[in-house]
Amino acid sequence: MSSTTEFFKNFEFVQYSFGNREDPVLFNNLTQYVDIIDKIKQEVSFLNRYTIVGGDRPDSLSQKLYGTTDHYWTFYLMNDDLRYSGWPVDTNGLLEAAISKYPNRTIVTADNLGALFPVGQVVEGTTSGTTGTIIKRNLDLGQLFIKITSGTKFTVGEQLQFTNTDGDIISLLVASEGEQYNAVHHYKNTDGKQVDIDPYPESGIVNTSGLIPVTYRDRLENRNDELKTIIVIRPDSIDKVVADFNKALKS
């Protein structure tokens, strides 16, 4: 048994996400030893920055840097974001993560939603025949997020409707439709600042000229990119840090 496994054996276990394509797994709770971890982080002479590239996994990166897979745990030790958000994924993994997290359809309308089309309401497209349940609304962007129950998608230009308790047909015009992960989360200007729009103009045409749409998928990609820059223990210091960490745990 390696020394790494040996001094991990008394750690409490918690759920961690080792890679976004896998379910969280039980792993030793390093936060129990936050004082030891902080002390190591303060020893800047022991540390380097590294940018994770395609194909890097915790075990393969440990092998690349240290000549052994045993020290993969140090990446999670030194980088809180990796413990909480998981290892960054490649392009295919990112798309899988986006589809998994945002699996529904989004329709956008210039009709004022107001109190109409509440969460939980079952709606139907008059042309597509697609039906679904509204699971979320974003009135600031005129969006309805719909979980499909029959059919595959709605049709741009059709009416989305339901019949209320009084027997009245309530409808709106579908201006655009698409995957939830490709829906706009917000708009920003050329300075990168988030800005508001008027989703219900009298003309019926929403003006987003000069603005940059940021989608839910974009946000996942940006977060994934942030995770790629990590702190690693220098190869010429790894044995000393591991030994000191082991000694501190035993004490």
C-alpha cells in the first residue's frame, strides 16, 4: 500500500465530482485539514501554475508531472474549485454536460407574458402539436422553459396555447424556439457589462443591436475554462510536501 493511501485511510468520506461526465463519488474529506492545506498553499516556492489541456486527467497529469499516478489527490488539495466543480471536460464532455443540465426547450415571445403562462401550466403548439409543461419563466427576456411531454420541438411562428378554467383559450406567438442550453442567459455590451433589454416592444421586434448574447452553454464553457488553470506542487517539491503532509496528519 502506498503512503498516499495509508495516510488517507482515516479521512472522513464525502461526495466529490471527479470529472463532470461521472456521478459524484465518495472521496476523502480534505477540508478537515484546512489548516495544513493553507500552510502548504502559503509556501509559494513549492508551487507552479499549470493549464490543463485536452486528455489531461488527474491520474495522467500526476504521471506527467511526478512520474506516478499516486499524487493525483494533490490537485484537489491545492484547488478548491476542482473539489466543488469537478475536473474540466473536453468539447464533447462540455456538450454532454450542457444537455444534461439544460435538457428542455426554450421559446421566446414578444407578447407580454405578465401573469399568463405560469409555471406548471401544460401548453400546446397549434402547428407542431408538441405539448409540454412550463418549468421556468424569465420575464426579462420573454422566455418560457418547457419540458416536452409529447413531440420534439415547437415551431417558430405558431401559437402556443392552453385553455384556462373559464374555458378561454390563452395564446402567444412563438418568436423563436430552441434547446435550453442554447438559450440566452443575458446580454452584455461591448464593455462586457450585463445589460437589460425590452422584451415586449410595441413594434413586436426586440432590439438587441450592438449587444452580445451569453447563453447557458457559454456560461458552462467559461466556467470550464476557469477550471483549467490550476495550482500544482512543483515536481522537485512533491516528495517533501507529501512527506510533510503525512507527518502533519499523523501528529
